[in-house]
Amino acid sequence: MKQIISLTWLFLLSHLAMGQWKLSGQWIKSEITLTDGSPVYKPELVESWIQYDFLPGDTLLSTINGKSRIFSFRLEDSVLVVDDLYFKVKEYQDIRLVLAQIPSSPSDVPVQLIFTPRHLASVGFVPRSYVAQNGDIVTGK
């Protein structure tokens, strides 16, 4: 048993060291901000429903407000490339995916998308703490 665990860790570490990680799963947008953390004041962005499904074969199924499109994507180090859009993968964990848009022109106002896995979003996942609209930090117990 100890050998299996050691081999598993060796396998995982070798893939991480070589940058061989892959985006996968179904992700629901839980928050959108500007890349500096400032709020976005466009209701059509803030209230939009976005789901990204990372499928085998480097395929992305993007669903925005009920309309779906399929894209191919690639990862270049920690940059997600989808068509002519570039996102820095700032965080990729079991419970959170953070993508920060890299502007393609000086007039772009880049946003940061924060995603929750679909299986947590659909059961009403509640974070340990959050910032209320009045600025207070609310902590769950």
C-alpha cells in the first residue's frame, strides 16, 4: 500500500513539475470582477449565467445565458487560449477556478471570472465568508 501511494505521488509530482496539468470539469461563474478586484458595473455581465465545460480533446463547451458554443482551447503554461481570448489561470483547485482576462488591445477592460464546480453550485455551496453589499465581512459557522 505504501508503495502505491509513493508511486502515485511520484506520478503527480512529475506531471506538475512538467506542467502537464489539464483543465477539466463543469464550472459555473460565481463572481465577476475587474482584474484588479474592482466591481463590474454592467448588469448584463454581473447577472449573466456562464458555464464552462472542459471536455476531453481540449474542447470547451461554453454556455452563456442558455446559448452554447463549442471551442477548442489550449494551455500555454498558465494561460488559457480560446480563439482570440487569453486568460491567466490564477487559481485552479477542487472548489475554485479563477481566470483573469489578458487584454488583447489597450482599449480592453479585462475581467476576472471566478467559478465554482457545478456539483457545488447546484447544491447551494456557501463560502466560509463573504463581503456583504454594505462592505461588512460575514463569516459562516
